[in-house]
Amino acid sequence: MSENTTTEVLVGGAVLALALGFLVYASNATGMQKSSAGSYELTASFRSVEGISVGTDVRLAGVKIGTITDLELNSATFRADARFTVREGIELPDDSAILISSEGLLGGNYVEILPGGSPFNFEPGDEIEDTQGSVSLISLLMKFVSGSSEGDAP
């Protein structure tokens, strides 16, 4: 009886250690850690932030370089103000653009930075002014189905 109890305790300990290891691995692989050390913050104002939320990836050339840290409505401009972090060591030209992109029809949205060509770079706390909000897939499909376009004239 004592031998079975010892075996059960050892197997239970191994299962708990394996579960803890998997949790740590999953946290690191998905970027769930909330560390903002080694990063700086920028802001942008969008017409629409539909499809993104706090924690959404910020990417440059398809590589994650930061995350959205705050989204709030600006009651003076009626635009969505976003704060996001950029990994330290990545210097963005001050004429860069930022837009909300989709990974595909069934994929999620992310924030994409398109670097400019200016010799001057953003400083921490600066605002990216060249923005493009999310495009509603439903409104695009409705335009396609109805056959209308903005360029049609009677």
C-alpha cells in the first residue's frame, strides 16, 4: 500500500511540473508577459479601431515589435486614440505611417507600421499622424454586392 502511495505522489508531482512548464512555455510563445522593459511608447489617432484591442500586435515587415497598451475615445475629435509600445532599438522615421491590417478573411487584425524615409526618428511619446483605420469587411461586401462605387456618376 505504501509503494502505491509513493508512486502516485511521484506521478502527481511530475504531472504538476509538466503543467507548470507548459504554462511558462505558452506564456513566452504567445507574448503574454506584460513586461514593457526595453520599449518606448508612441501614440496614434484612428478614425476607427474596429477589430483591435489592448494587447494587439504592432508589426513592422510582419515581425512583432510591440503591442497596443491603451485605446480610448477622444471626445474632442471623436477619434480613437491608441497608445502602443515599440521595442527598444527600433528607430522609426518620423514620416512613418500606421494602419490597421487584417491577416485574411478569417484571421485577426493587427497594427502595421510602414516606415518612411525621413532621416529624423520618432522620440518616445511622439504621435504618428499618418494613420489609416480599419476597413469594415461588411461594408466592402455590401458595396461589391450592390455594384456601387464612389466613382460612379450619372
